[in-house]
Amino acid sequence: MFTRSLLAIAALFLAVIAGPAKLHADPAFSDEQKSAIEQIVRDYLMKNPEVIGDVMSALEKKRLADEESQAQAALKENRDSLERSALSFVAGNPDGDVTLVEFFDYNCGYCRHALADLQDLIKGDPNLRVVLKEFPILKQESLEAAKVSVAAMRQGKYMEFHVAMLQSPGLADMERALSVAKKIGLDMDRVKADIASPDILDPIRESYRLAETLGLNGTPAYVIGDYVVAGAVGFDTLKENVEAARKGGCMTC
């Protein structure tokens, strides 16, 4: 543990590594005093290099705590857009007491693998509400597939398209997406008209905005109550987070 003197030295060390200009800008010290302080800190760190590791560890803990605080604030501020947006598809129980939000990309192999986890969660939890967010970030083709997905939602066949698309092998592009749309019986003239309309991108733009605000940069990514879960973590971990959110009270009120 740091003593008070070590904490003082650590604070000076941070000032030094931030640049001599910071110290020299402080009118409380003369030039001679500033030089002496810098030399004392350097000498101490040369003799006790382990202090640097302690300082960096403390900084990392503070950074993580700050990120967590910012994420919680972002979740609170964007709760309605995350869970109640009219632009997103809702699966499971629309009146469920816990909401799980998934950000996904049709070209994400992990998302394809995680589909079964999501289906099992919905099947096994009658009070789970699931919101699916189009988040095409891996390829340009992902954006093409996402447009067809939004068009499928407008015809009331989103989940059918979603499952079929994730289970379809190969590159998820416009050609494959249209093929899946045709197989599930969508009105293809309407699909083509919808994907050509400017507002087809509205749900995708919303997902991009939310992901940037929450610091999400990969798929799949989940928001479960007050928890952000990154990656295909598996059924058990998702279920544990759902139960933790449920114990914390109604997350969708």
C-alpha cells in the first residue's frame, strides 16, 4: 500500500510524465525548485521502479471505474431508445419484466452461433423481452443484408427472416438476403421498394448512434438491464445476467 509520502511522489511522477511544461506552468515553484522536484522524482523511481507499476495499476482501476460510470450514465440516458424504440423488433414477451437487447451483424460467425442461445433463453423464460438491433459493422455486405431485414420487419416476418438469415451459410449480402426473403414468402416487389427508400436506414442509424454512445465496437453485444455484455458469452452467462437484472427490479418500467 502507498504511504502518504509515496502518494505524493506518485502525484509528482504523474506530473512529470505529463510533461515538464505542466510543472513549469505552476507559479508556486521557482525554476530551481521545479528542477529539484523533477530530479527527486526521477531518482526515487530509478531506485524504486515498482512504484511505476503501482501507479499504472491505480490508473487502470480508475479508468475502468470511470468507464463503468460513463456506461451506466449512457444506459440511463438512452434506455427508451434501447428498449422501446418503434424502429426495433421485439421478440419473446413484449410485456416481460426484463429486456435483453442484442446488437448483431449477419456476417458475424459468433452471432450465428449465439442464435441458439437466444432462442433457448426465449423458450425457457416466458418473462423475457428481447430487442434486436441491426448493427452491420463487419462488411459492406452486412449493410445490404440489414436493409432486407428491416424490409422483412415491415411485412411482419422479421424473426422468420432473422433466423433463416443467420442459419444460411456463406456471405450475407444482398443476393443471399433477397434469396432468403423469397424463400420465406415476402412480397419481393415491396421488399425492393422498401430497401430503396431512404428511411430503410433509420433503425440502422439508431443502432450506430447507441453503439457509439455505449462504446460497443463488436458483435454480438448485449444490454441486459444495467449490464453490458460483450461477445458470444454463451447461454449460461446470458441467463445469469437476466436473473441478476430481474433481482434488481423491473428494468423496463
